[in-house]
Amino acid sequence: MKTSVFLYPWDVVGDPGAAERVAALGVQQVTLAAAYHSTRALTPRHPARRIVTAEHAAVLYPPDADRWAGRTLRPYPQSWVDAVDAYAEAAEALAGAGLDVHSWVVLAHNSRMGAEHPQTSVVNAYGDRYPWAPCIAQPEVRAYLVDLAAEAAVRDGARGTELESCGWYGFAHLHAHDKIAGVGLGDAAQYLMSLCFCPDCRAGYGGQGLDAEELGRAVRRALEPVWSGTGAPEAGWGGVEKLLGADLAAATLRWRTGVARGLQESVVAAVRAAAGTGFQVLLHADPAPYRSGANVGVDPEHILSVADGVVLSCTGDDAAREAVLGPFAGRGGVLAANLTVVRGMGGSPGTLARDAAHAASLGANELRLYHAGLASGPDLAAVAAALSG
């Protein structure tokens, strides 16, 4: 199976041996970050550094000044890699080692935007803003994301792109020093805490026959047992219906699904228009339409009619892989199973060959390995052994 590893440009820039080391793993492709959120990352093999602190969401290339002139929402350039165009420099080195390069673009996840333009953020039923989560129902946000995707995806040397967070972001997020584990939120409560009540979403609920004030009260009532500890965490869409009621739940999902589909269709069309033919477009996705986050909830049939395929989180046990791959199997397109290979981040490089074979038996036809820049030497040795078998 075609296999790609994720990398940041700073894993390569300034390290003349990085590209050859990656190629020696036995992979054919690198998925290289072109637009990414804030992070603190190890560079365990870099000759000059061990830590990179990306202080805010940024593009890893010089943004087009003409494209963004006069616009309130615009991408922030990076300042933590000593390169004029970190993406291009890394991509050139990787291509020189015989690797295909695809861009990796994070869209609706941007804490700096939320801090500087708070009106763009998702607002929950209690009035709390999520500065890391731009509301994709807002026209200005959608226009920004579509143009960002077209610019960040289609970089010199990129033969395709993988779009992360191309849909709703919500409550779940590792934000600063998170202190949110004191109350166990199940899948259903996460959904309710991710519903947005900004002016655009309030109007959108109205289009579904809902009164936004009444919906907000219903959400807060539904969540009260969670805060008081009198209700067990509810899982799945059935849990959402149990907490909120089937009719209300369905109406909120109709609104959110329509908004997300519109964004995804516009983003993919913009990328293809900028790239021309033969440019592969994949989305990081989850087969449960109500889920939000990096792997956005989608309807498998719809998304495979829009994009060339999906990247699916397949780290975990057999049941987890079956749950995420099953709804996509037999529908065509690229089904890339994303397996974490960093032990310290919950990955299992030692079982990579077995896990990859299991994913293939469920319909996966490509592999993604997270993350070659962050993995230890022994983790990478395990990857190389698995891929050579």
C-alpha cells in the first residue's frame, strides 16, 4: 500500500539528512504541513534544535499579499523557522530524495484568529466563546477558509493535499493547559457543548423551524445532569437524541450538516480550480456526521462524491478501525488509514504491520503514519521494519 508520513517543514529545514532518513523508512510520500495550528513540537534528530514553539496558527510559506489585501481575516505568517519559504525548502529536499509531497492544510482551527477577532468564534449555549474554533456558518469565515485552502494546498511541488478541520470545530480541543477533565463528557454532551449560538447560527436554526432561545434553554437543561453528576455519559447519536430529544437533535444536525457540506464543496472546488487536473484532494474525516474536530463528521457517500478520498483515524483496537472504515468500504476513492506510530502519543509502531493489514482487510488502500518528525529513533526503526516486511 502507498504510505505517507506526516512532517512539519521544521523537521527538514536546516537538517541536510532529514529527507534521506524519511525515504529510508520505505514510504513513498510525505504529507507536509503548509498551514498549521499552534503547537510545541520536539525535533529529536535535528542537528541544531530540539524544540520548536509555533506560537499561533500560521502558514509555512509567504502568503500572497495581493490575495489578502484589505481583508480583515487573513493568514498569519510563521516566524519560528529561519527560512523565507519553509514549506518550499522542505518540499524541494523531500522531492530530491525521491518522495512525493502533498500539502497538509489545517483550516477551521485558529486560536489567534479567535483572540483577535472574537466575533468569528463558535459560541456555546452558555455564551462562552471558543477562540480556537472559527464558526464556519459565518460568510466571512467561509470566504477566508476557501481562499486559505486554495493558497495553502497548491504549493510548488505539491502533487495533492490533505485538508484537516474542513468542517465544524467545537468543544474538544487541547487548548493551552487544559483543565476540562473534572467532569466526564460523553460523546453526546460533547455535541451539545459544540453547538454554536453566534448570530449566523441562530438565524440558521430559525431556518430549521427552531427558536434559538428555546434551543439554548433545551441544551442547558439537557446538560444539567452532566454538571450535577446525576447522569452517566451518553454516547453516539442515540445519546444526543436522549439528551436533547430526537426532533431538536435532528434539526440542529440538518443545519450543521448543510453548512459543513457547503464549505467542503466550496473548498474542494477552489483547490481544484487553483491546481488543475491530476491534483489529489483528501479530507480528514469521521463517518459520524455529528462529530466535530480535526477529523470532521461527514456522510461517506457525499464526501466521496466531492473529494478524491478521506484520511481516517485508525489508531486503536480492531473495533475502532472497523467503526471508522466500515461506512466507507466499497464506495470507491482513497481510504487512507491514519495510524499513530509515536509510542509516547498512544501509537503502536510495533504492531504497525498487523494493524495496517487489518485496515486493508476493511477497505483501506493507503496508509498515513503520524508523525515521522515526532517519533523516537526506536519508533522509526519499528516503522522501517514493518514497511520492509
